[in-house]
Amino acid sequence: MTIRIVTDSTCDLPAETIARYGIGVVPLYINVGKQGFLDGIDITREEFYEKLPTFPVHPTTAVPSPQKFRAIYNAFADEGATHIFSIHISAALSAVVDMARTAAQETTSVAVTVLDGQQLSLGTGFLVETAAKLAAAGRSVADILAAINDQIQRTRVFAALDTLEFLRRSGRMNRFVAGLGSLLQLKPILTMHHGKPDSERVRTRERSLQRVIDMLREAGMLERVAIVHTHAPDRVAELREKAAALLPEGDILTMDITPVIGAHLGPGAVGFAVISAPQV
């Protein structure tokens, strides 16, 4: 049996990881006025975040059609795949999973299991990487499915935003900030766990970083941790220094969050994607 993995461009995995395991990535769309970009292909993350505050209209995002998913499913079937896991951003945040499920139902060339990763950014990416590693090791469909469902329970993403302004502009994530109030000086902290987006608020930038560090501590023993941000290298350095006692030694994966999500968060957001260690 040959198992292949498909995901979408919100997973934020490094390009070398995607290439190493032959992961298929379906890009989402970013639209600025009449100009459209394929996420991760037509515009770099650095360029997007530098331009974001000055775009004449706020960017909008769109999901790929079922045909885009069918094309990659069929291509993998042509390469000899006998089963495909298609793992995507939480259905609470995007319609990507719905498009993938429609495509899977219409695909006759290969069996496709579509999974709602119930996460975003590297929370999804870590699930995809786990599935790809297990597939490369020759594990069964049942083994991979069990491992992914277990990891979903132990995965969290949480980040401090620098401003409410881009959430307000987007209008797409108002459910995150319900009850946060309208004061622009508030610093929202967004969390994602088990498919449930939530938010907290603090009143200063310093407190927002401290709250993110507290959340890292509350996650307990860690199997995996990464820093996620929206093109905020200075805040990454500050967070890494303040959280040093809680972080493992050595290099820690640090990734710019995809512009598809970052358009709603705005520049300057920083936080963690973590997998808590299994309880013994």
C-alpha cells in the first residue's frame, strides 16, 4: 500500500519538509482589490506583511474549488497511491475541508480520507508531518488515523496580536473577539484547541507576551513546540528570550504564518504551536 498526504497552504510547514515527504499542497487565494495571488506561490510572506498596512483595500481570502483537490488526488493515484490522507485547516475557520470532502466523494481513482485537523498554521502542519512520517515508514491507514486523532487532542496554538485593527478590517474573525470590546489598546490573545477558537484580552503588549508564556507553561511537558508569527522577528526574539526556561535546547522551528491567516491577524502577532506530551 502506498499512502500519500495532501494538505493546504495554511499548514505553514517548511518547504523542505513538504519536499522530503512528497506532500501535496493545495494553495488558497489572496485577493487585493482586483489582483489575485496564490498563497505561497505568487507573493512572499515578507512582501505581503510589509504591504499589508498600506493596501488600498483590505485583502480577502478564498478557498480552492473541489476540482483543485481532485487534480492532486488523481495525480497521486497516477503515481501509484492507493490511499490519500487529506488534512486541512479547521472547519471552524475555513471551508477548505468542505471542498476537499466534495472532491473526495467525486474521486474514483483512489481512496481519500479527509480529516478536519481542527487547527491552524503549524497546529495543522504538525499533523500533516506526522501522517507523512508514518506513511513513509509503511504504517497502515488505521495506524495513521489513530495517531492523527490522538495528536489533535494534544495540539494547541496560541498567539498574542499586536492590534485589533486587522481583525476589525477583515470582518471574517469577529467570532474570535466577541466581547473583547472596541478599545484599540486592547491586546487580544487568540487560542485554538480541538477545533474551538477562543480569545482572551489584556491591556498591554508586555502582558500579552507574558500570557502567551503562561499558556506555554500550562501546556505541560511538550512533545513538540514551534514559534509562529506574522513577520515579527523582533517580537520572536523577545518571546524566545522570555520563555527560554520553558523551551527545549537547540533550534526551534520558527515560521511566518501564511498570509491567508495573517490578513486577519495583522503584522506583529507572535505565539506558539505546541503538542503536549502524552500522559502516562
